[in-house]
Amino acid sequence: MPPGSTDHDVIIIGAGFAGLYMLHRLRGLGMSARVLEAGGGVGGTWYWNRYPGARCDVESLQYSYSFAEDLQREWTWTERYATQPEILRYLDHVADRFDLRRDIELHTRVTAASWEATGAWVVETEGGERLSARYLVTAVGCLSAANLPRLPGSFRGPTYHTGRWPAEGVDLAGRRVAVIGTGSSGIQSIPVIAESAEHVTVFQRTPNFSVPAHNGPLRPEDDQWFKTNHHKLRHQLRTSHSGLFTSPNPDSALAVTDEERVREFEARWERGGLAFLGAFSDLMMSEEANRTAADFVRGKIRATVRNPEVADRLLPGDHPLGSKRVCVDTGYYAAYNRPNVTLADLRTAPVRELTPGGVRTADREHPVDVIVYATGFDAMTGPLLAIDIRGKGGLSLREKWRAGPRSYLGLMSAGFPNLFTITGPGSPSVLSNMIVSIEQHVDWIAECLDRLDGRALDADPLAEDAWVEQVNEIAGLTLFPRANSWYMGANIPGKPRVFMPYVGGVGVYRDICAEVAANGYRGFLRD
Ligand code: N01
């Protein structure tokens, strides 16, 4: 393809953490890149998820870019877990600091992308724009296609999805609010909404495991420690299993006494956060080991919720702890001790219909003024398949992935040359600290594009088959596939049940990707 015959060298879809860094890296290589972003601002996930109580469940020091020392030195987080507004401020700061905005087109939703015989990607937008580039990089996020259940009936009041929360905010003070869903978004928002709402009715289909955040102001000594030691600490994160500091304990939960086990769980419960999962090495491998952690959390729920009948209904029991993303909360279980919070258990009384003034379940009508859908996302594949992507010979990605996503390393899918998917299915992505995984993918793609020097690259279908098999095999060794989780596509009616992320760990995965590149991009086909 002759240089200069496309509008840009690279088109990037999405201006969240991934898209912003991709643009910055490509600029550094002297490539021209255009970012197309559906939202009215940069930030991706953190632009859309503005629901009350939204904050990250990864500690802010770890949930930040590592690529620029100055950025790291000059930015100081205020809390141990950053709120959505603070993370959005950070991303706005990054966009300004690296002068990224001039190459970002906001309010521009990509609807289609096709690989042309000329060796270019042609991208179409909702507004009818057509742009071409030699390479296309998706930075669309893994949890950005909102899942809105189709409930029969109609409701006359306002409804909001947590992942599409209005930027101007919603005043829920004095209102009767229904919250449907008890995943991370529901569990974070319920205690905050309950503080001002007249009443909150929580519609729970599946009880979830949640551990306390124990959030608070970021201690200056922790900030200083991280800044002083950031080279070493970032290296540890990149080579770890999850890209998080979980202080993994190498012991089996079954090799210690009951007292020792409880002491370990208790210490981690007191510390707060996802490090709870690092309590023992086999929590995600052995059902028996997992049950010890699940029992511990169920004991905490019983000890927190005063009404034993409500506590019972909140006890998770249909999936191993961690096989659905563990939630990290502030005052979630205690919220059920408030007089203005009611739990509606959909397992015993499912939703029948929406009525003009509320939600009717099998046993009664719940009168509400507002409905909050905390019902999650069509995860990982949803945002990609929302775009009509056509590869070689018009091959449709929707068609190719009909039985589940197929990719080589989660980076490319065979038959779609020059299309790279940041944190795509088949990579660690959602099972890791997303920023660690994003930076690894962006760096790998940037180096690859630099070395390609305009040539085309595609995944070898044989390498892809082997990778898909490996992803499934490793998942099969764990308890992850035992849950009806969004990792499995189980939350979306009709979606194929496939465990989508790579569970082998970010450190191992990084080495595999580096080794593939060092061996002349083994498993990829070049022009
Ligand atoms: O979505 P979810 P989420 N009727 O899919 C229920 C990240 N995140 O937005 O389990 C009734 O987890 C559904 O029930 P069930 C994080 O990775 C992070 O909360 O399918 N209920 C479930 O209870 C997280 O895992 C942060 O039976 C219905 C809930 O809705 C991911 O995003 C914050 C229903 C959906 O839970 C997704 O979390 C927020 C229906 N028709 C999100 N359909 C932090 O960093 C669905 N549900 C803290």
C-alpha cells in the first residue's frame, strides 16, 4: 500500500485509558493517528460510569499509568480507592498534559469497519463520516456495552443504567428507588443512594461475594513510598499474576489449621480489597479450599446484617467465591440494617412486569419513582461486535465469533489483517489490573507497528486455534467456568458460553507475547 494513500496511519477506536496511551505511543513513533470516541469527553469507562458511589476496586496508586515518570511524580491521589470523578480528572489531565486532544474526535461512534482490497481499513461513523487507515486499533473497553434487560410492561418514571449515568447527575433525594442488580455497580451504589433516597428496593437475582474496601484518604507515606520505589513496584506488578499487589500466600488453604486459616482471612478482611483472594494459593483451583473462603465471607454477612432472614437471602451459594468478580464495597451489607432499604429476592419472587408506578414481582408490587439498572454489560465481545467489522473477503467478525471469540493472544483475529484489539478476549484483561494489561498491549502493538513499517500482519489460523485451546484448557483447570458470570457470557441471553479471558496470569502472558515478538512474530503471517 503506497504511503500517504490513507487518511491516517492508524485509527484508534476509543479514548479511555487504552486509546489515550495508544495515541501517545504512536505519536512518539512519528505515525499519524486519529482517535474516534463515542463519548462527549475522554475517559471511556470513567466517562460513562458516573453512578452514585462509583469508584475503582483497584487501589489508586496501582490503577494509574506507569509510562511517564513525570506524570507519576506530579499526580497525587487523594484516596486509597479513587472515585470516578477523580479518575476522570486524571484522564483529562493526561489528555492535556500530552496534548492528545487535537487528534481525538468526540461524539463520534464507529458503526462499521472494513478491510479493503487496497490494504486499508475504512471506518464508518454514525454521523456518516468515512475515514481510512493502514491499521485499526480497537480500544473500546471490555465493559462498555450496557446490558439493559427487556422487562415486560412499562414504567412512567425515569430509568438509568449505571454505565450510562447522565453527566449532569441525578437527584435521588427523597425518591423511592429500585436498584436492579447486585454486581459491583449495584453494591457500590446501594449504600450511597440509601443515604439520600426515601427508600431503596434492591432487586437481587444472585447474591454476590463482597469484601470491604476500608477506603480512606491516601496516606502521604504510602504515596511517597510508591513514588520513591515506583520502578521496582511497577516491575513487580507487570510480572505478577494479576497486576495487583495481593501479597499472594503460597500455602494451600487445606494445609493449615482452622485457626491459621481464619487468622489469614481475618487479616485480609481487615486490610480490605481484592488481596483477600491472595489468602491461599488454591482458592481458585480447589472447591474445598474455595469453600473455606466462601464460608468465612458468609459468616461476615451473617454477623453484619441484623435481620437473619435478610442475611440468609444475601448469602452467596451458587458459585465459588471469585468465579464471578468479587465486589469491593463500603457499607454494602450494613445498608440492609437501614429502615429505608428492602431486599426483593428474585429467586423466590421473580419480576413479572414493570407497572407505571413500580415493579411487580411474583408476590407483590413494589412502588418506586426511579429505576436504576445495575445490570452490567455485554462484556468483552459486546463492544467489538457492536461494530460491523469485516475482514478479508468481507468476513464478518460477528459471524466468525458466533460460537465465541477466537483470537491469537487476544491481540488479533485471523482474517482481520492489521486489526489489533487492546485487551481483547483471549488476553488477561478483565482478570487483571486493566492499566497494567493496557500498557502491555499498547507497548506490544506500538513496537509491532514500528517493526512492520507499513507491511500487513494477520494471525495464523493455526496459531489462533492453538491459543484458543490453551485459553480454554487453563480456564478448565480453575473454578472460573463454574459460575454463570459475564466472564462466561452467561449474563446475556443467547450469548455463547465461553470463558473469554486468559487466566494464566499477566506475567506469564507478557513473557509469551515478548517471546512471540522476539521470534519474528511467531504465529503471525506477514506480507
Ligand atoms: O455488572 P454485573 P456490574 N433481572 O454483571 C443482575 C466492573 N466494575 O456493572 O448475577 C434482574 O457484575 C445480575 O444478576 P445475575 C467489575 O469488573 C467495577 O455490577 O446475572 N437482575 C447481577 O446481579 C464488574 O464485575 C467496579 O443473576 C439482573 C447484576 O445485574 C463489572 O464491571 C464497579 C438482570 C449485574 O452485575 C460488571 O459489574 C462497577 C435481570 N434481567 C463495575 N440482568 C469497580 O471498580 C442482570 N441482572 C468497583
